[in-house]
Amino acid sequence: MATLQQTATPPLGQRRRSTHRTFIETKTVGNVINKVKPPSERYLVDLPITASVEQAFDVLLAEEILSLPVYRLDNNVKTYLTIISVLDLLKLYSRHKMDALPSDFFQHQLQEAMGNTDESSHLVTVSRSDGLKQVLSLFTEHGAHRVLVQPENEGDAPVLLSQMDLVRYFQAHNHHLGPILDATVPSLVVNGQRLHKPQSMESITFKTKATDAFDQLARHPTINAVPIVDDDEVLVGDLSPEDLRGLNKERLQQLDRPVLMFLRDSHGELYPPFTCHARFTLSQLMASIVLRNAHRLWWVDVEGHVQGIITLTDVLGAFINDA
């Protein structure tokens, strides 16, 4: 104790790392699950690899989820193969559409969607005893957006753990995270770009056809959303692969409509995009994300022009990339 009292106060950057990193290094995947996924919320929505593309689109919409594990049956036992997201389905759809969409596209088996993204090319699993630091690294440095947590007991189902679950966990324990929570949007973007290639901020206008906008998303190697702007370059909406959930043969014609009309048809009304400003702190960003169940926040200036995007990867990356 005397040694601690004699130690000089470290610089602010080191104090930031010390507070939240000490917390992170003492927690496990099991701690996260117990806090943000009580037993009543651990129901796993999955599909067999032989399910149809249309089934997957429908389940994602009905369950209000962005991805689902797929499995094959071996002697009546599920063997999980990968996790397929709506982005995999978008890329599959876009690839088929280039050669004229076959009439039976929606009846194709889900296995065709495997490998359309790096994430679905292999299954990432962790155990409850693995450290929070390990899964945080998977979510920020290795491109994963969700992992499958192996069951503790034979016969139990695995648990799907996502980036959003970790953000909720950090938000629930924000009183343990220290000065890092005071970091503002510009510093998060700069730090994030040291780890990840900057996302292209190419926008689309409200006049763009939905089908062209989705094609832009499908072709880009890194972006997962595009801002929609008006004639004055002011943000009026956004589009992401999740907006394609529920797609079927009967809805294909909606894709030829302007993107804002497509979104209104899909959601019943047009919701404003979630935004933040330069003075938003990491604490405020997390609170906004959790409260709104938002998967991104658009950084805008006072006039509503897009300056950048804050993703869940950026938020989580702040906890390991604050040097």
C-alpha cells in the first residue's frame, strides 16, 4: 500500500487505460451473458443449411434480427456451420441479379449464402470462460460482428453473442470504465481509422432507386450502410442490408422505387436516421445506441451534413485503442 501511495499520478491516457482495461481483464464471456442475456432471452433462432433463401429473409424480419446460425443435422444432432447475416443474403441476391434473377432464386438453399462475406466463411466460437478481452478483440480487430458461445452442458443450445450485447454490457457498467467515457466523436473516428480502413462516405440521394442503392452496398468491401441526402446534401435517411429483410418475389417490384419510397413501403413510415454531433462523448454514444437499439450513428454538423459514421466496431474499439 505504501508503494501505491508513493507512485506518481500517471498521465491521463494511462489512467484511462488502467480504469477500463482493469475492468475488462477481470471479466469473462460468462459475465456478459449473465448480465445482458438472462435465460429467458437466450432462445437461439437458427435454420438448417437446407432452408430456403426466402425462409431466411422472412425469419430475420419476423424475429427482428440481423443474422442467424445455420446448421446441418448429423444423426438428429445439430452441427453449427456458420452464422449468416442479411449482408450475406444481399450479396447473394445482387450476384444472381447481375445475370438476371432466376425465377426460383428465393427457393435456393441457404448454403449458397455461406462465404459471401468473410464472417460467414467460417464459424467463430468462444466459451463462457474466455476473457472479455478476447471477444472484444474478435469484434474490433478481427472483423467479427457476432460469435457463438458454446454451451456448458451437453444438450444445451449455444448462445449468440453480438457486438450490440457488448455495448449493452459496457453501458450497464459505465461506472466502472473511468475517463475513457469522456472521449468525443472526432477522437473515436481517428483512433478507429488506425485499426480499420476508413469507410467510404459516398452518399446516395433520395431519388436513387432502391435496387441501385442495395447494389452499391453489395459491391463495397467494407461499408454496411449508406447515408441518404437531399439536394442540399443534408442527411434525410440511411439504408443498410437490414432494410432488405422480408424480401420475396412479390416485393421485388418495390426495389425499382426511389429509396425513400421503398423504405416507407417496407417500414410503414419513414424514420429519421440516428445522429450524433462532434461533442458527443463515448458515454453518450453508448447510451444513445442502447436506448435506440441503433447499429450506427451518423456524425453530422449543425446543418445536417454527414461528417462520418460511428459503428459498433468504433465504440468497442475505443476500449482497446485509446493510446
